[in-house]
Amino acid sequence: LILTNKSSILLMIIILLFLCNSLVTSYSPILRYNNKIKVKINRLNCIDKKKPTLEPATSNPDDVWRTIPNNIESIDLKPFPIKPQLITFDVYHTLIEPSQSIGRWYREALHSVCDMSIRLPRPAQFTSAFNKAYSYMSKTHPCFGSNTNITSKEWWYEVVKLTYSSTTDLNQLDKNELEYLLPKVFNLLYNDIFSTSEGWMLKENTIYTLTKLSEWRDQGGGPRLGVISNFDIRLHQILKELDISKYFDFIVTSEEAKSEKPNKEIFELAIKLSNNPSINSCYHIGDSIDNDIAGAIAAGINPIRFHEKFDEDFPDWSQIDLPDAADKSQRNAAKFFQWGRKDTTNDLQWIEIWSLDDILTLLGFPDDPDKPIATTYIRGCLDD
């Protein structure tokens, strides 16, 4: 296309400006997230500061910051009423997470063992099938089969088999071909990927937080550190490869305990391994209300929820611009920055942190000027 007059040039400039504006708008959720991170850094006193710059509210509820769910209330709850003698951690989605989505790993594993090039379904379809297979096996053979006389390896073989046999649109492989490929793909997934650091990555601030806590413990006066996880025995090797097993005094898996969260027995085993400290001085950190929070409370342990997706519950600051809603929004925001949470449906109460190193703030650790600061966050990079 050859532009021959000023009108054509002007038209092209208008089109380019429109496209640039569209690109900026499409990235606005990331910009909003970065602004919320700035708020989180000063969560204790940010109410008195200038509110962050945000795009105007839109009619799409997914494009604005949402308020706390109706059943969750902010409450004034003292984080550490008693000096901790024991702090235990959940693992999955608290300390570590898959290096890419489960569905992507299953898709890539199957593709790598095929001798021919075939068109496979989207990763999300493998993830959906995996979730159903995992849920089925967890109900029929809890604790990775330790209570039903099968090994965890046999347990996972059934999960892999059910995942592939039930994945939607996986029609380029017939039943016989899938049966032939299954041992190869299982060995790849079980041994080479999810038993090693290949399939896992550390969550942000894991190393920093565990280093500070273990230094406190080793210097005297700090709490013992442990892991309580609904995981199979491979967890020991995984944490060793990720170089964090050295921080813990013990690691309890549901396979070895023959009990899983939220059952109190697995928590009681952890307390026993820690030489039976006072129950009031024990704290458990995890991301699941159903497993970690409810389980810790049932065992008499102080619960702390790691809720990194806090922005899904974040007050809609854009509403503060409306005169009639300003006072109410300010009050809601002030309550939101309290550490305590309560579920009104079951009266469960817990302390909530948004970043793993918030635990150090609650314990009174001084700010560390040498602490690495993550400046980039790409939401959805681990999704299907």
C-alpha cells in the first residue's frame, strides 16, 4: 500500500493510535496487580496514604477489584498471642507449585513418547481429566493407598491411566495404543518429572522466609520448623532437590501418617515429632481453608492462611471516588487490612497473610534492606 496524500497518512496514524490504546487496555489487569502489590507492602498504614492510581470501574465485574466474600469477615485478631515453639507449613501452593500446569505436563509427556506426530487436546482438557481422576482416587484410596494396601506408585499409575482414558477429544489414540504407551508415559511423569525438581518450583519468598526462621531457631529461642502435607513419600526427595529440606526438623506426609488434612491425627503426629510443645504455641501455615485452617483448629493449633490471591478479595478502591460511597469504602478498606479473618458460616477464625514473608513481619523481624524484591509478576503464566 502506497500512501499518496496527507489524508491517507492521517488515517494510518489514527489506526495506529487506536491499536496502541487497545494493547495498553488489555494489559490493565497486570498494571492493577502491580498497584495492589504496592498497597500490600504498606498494608499496616496504607489507609492514610494516597490511594493507588486505577482505571475507572467498568461494567464487567472481572475488571474491577472485588470485595471480601459475603461469608468472610475481617476481625481484630492478635497474630501471635504466644511465642511460637513450633511452626508447620503446608507444601503444595504454599512453599512449592508445579513448574507448569499439570495439564501441560501430561500433554507434553504423551507427545514425547508417541512415535508419530498427532494432534493432542488443549492442556486444560488434560487438567480437567486429572482433577477428576485425582479426586476419585483420593476418595476410594485415601492417603495414596496407605490404608487400602496399595503403594503410592500404584495409586499414581491409576491416576495417570484414568486421566488419559477420560481426557476429552483424545481420539487419535485408540485403547490399545494408549495401553501400549501408558508404561512409558507413566515412568516419565512419575520418575523424571514429578519426583524431581523438573516438575516443581519454589514459591516467591520461600527461601528467604525459611532462612530467617531457621537462623532464629539455630541461634536459640526460635521455633522448630516442620512440614504437614497431603503428599506421598516422594516429597522428601522433591524438597531435597529444591534445597529446602534442610530447613525442617521433620516432614510429615499423609502417606506415611496414614492420615490426611483436615483430620487432626496428622497434626497430632507433627506435634509428637516436635517433642510435644504446648499446643497454644503451635502454628500452621497453609493456603486451604478446608484442609489447613479447619484441620489446624480441630487439632487445637493456631491457623495462618497463606492467601496470595488476595486481590480477588480486595476492596474496590475506585468506588471511593463516589461521594456517597467514600466513607463506607474507607471503613471497609480499613477493616480489610486487619490480619484476622472469620468465616461466618462455621465461625472458623484465622490470621491471613498475603505473602509468605508476612510471617516475619508478624513475628517482629526488622526490615531487611538486602532482601530481593520481585518487580515483575505475570498472572496466569502457570495456567493452561
